Amino acid sequence: MAATAINNAQDINGFKAGDTIYDIDENGKITKKEATDADVEADDFKGLGLKEVVAEHDQSLADLTETVNENSEALVKTAEVVNQHTEDLKAVETAINENKAAIDKNKAAIDKNKDDIKAIVEGVRDNVLPALEANREDIDANKKAIDENKANADKRFTAVHDAVKAVADQVADNGNNIDANKKAIDENKAAIAKKADQTALDAVSGKVDENKAAIAKKADQTALDAVSGKVDENKAAIAKSRPNRIGCKYPAR
């Protein structure tokens, strides 16, 4: 009975590892032992005892009562909020109805737009796409023509380039020939000038000789004429100054 009383006291007050406890088997045999952590863990109240458990339950009940009171106040506030929300919901419902009317109106416009878009798509399919395809074919043809024109232009450019090069080479050759001809012309001009100077000198020499002869001949004739004139004058003077012997008063010598 003492062990049972001790165990009852432990059930009421609790125990911990290291305390003395008593095990009573199914045959009523009592065994004294030191409590372990496993014994504490295996106890229905984890070693707390009924007093502690009841105290915790009382605290939990107090906490629960406080929570209930708080929840009651919250419910009152919630009711106010719900009432406010009810008013808000009515306003929202009114707005929804208005929006529904607007949505229905927009749906009609959207349906019309769908028809218009369908017509546009069909127009694009039936008109624009064939035109684009035709344009693409024209573009391909133009590209081919451009490529051919470029090839022809390249050929013509090459031919012109070769012709220009040939002309340039010919011009260079002509330039060399012109330089050679110019040199020959300068040499000929020098030779001609030299020849002309000699011819002119010979001609002048001949003229000088002729003039010398003419001058000499003229001088001789002039001198002869002068002498002849002097002779005639002297003869006349002599004749005039000589006395006439026929009427002379003086004897002749």
C-alpha cells in the first residue's frame, strides 16, 4: 500500500529522472527503482503530474477564455466589416451590372471588329498576297536583269579599261616619237640656220665684192672727169692769158 500511495503521490505531483519510483507488475509485485529519462518519457503526463497538468489546463482555459473574448470582439468588428462589405458588395454588384452592360456593348463592337478583321484578312489573302507575290516575281526578274547588266557593265568596263590602256600606251609611244621628232627638228633648224647664215654670208661677200668694184670704177671715172675738167679749164686760162702775137706791141722773144 505504501508503494501505491507513493505512486499516486507521484502521479499527482509528478517525478523526474533520478527520483525513486515503484513498478507494480500484473501479479502485484512491487519493484523499487530509480526513474530514468525513458520512464519520464513513458509516463502519461511526461512526469508532470496531475497538479501541473491541471494548472496548465487552467492556464490554457484562461488563455482560451481570453481568446474567446478577443474573438467575440473580433466577431463584432467582423460583423461591422461584413455590413460594410455588404454595402460595398452592393456597390460592386451595381458596378458589375454597369460593367456587364458595357461589356455587352464592347462584345457587340468586338464582334463587328471580328467581321471587319475577317474581311481585311480575306482582302489581304485575295488581293495583297497575290500582289506581293507578283512584286516578288518582278523583284526577282529585276534582280536577274540587274545581275546581267552588272555582268555586261563589268565586261564593258574591262573592254574600256583595256582600250584606254592601249591608247595610253600609244600616247606614250607617240610622246616618245614626238620627243624624238622634236629633237630632230631642232637639229634640222640648227643646221638650216647654219646653212642660211653661210648662204647669206656668201651672198653678202659677193655683193661686197661687186660694190667694191663698182665703187672703184665709179671713183676712177669721177677722178678722170675731174682731171679732164681741170685740163679744159687750164687750157682756157692759158689761152686767155697768152697775148695775141699779131697785134703785140712787144717784140717777140
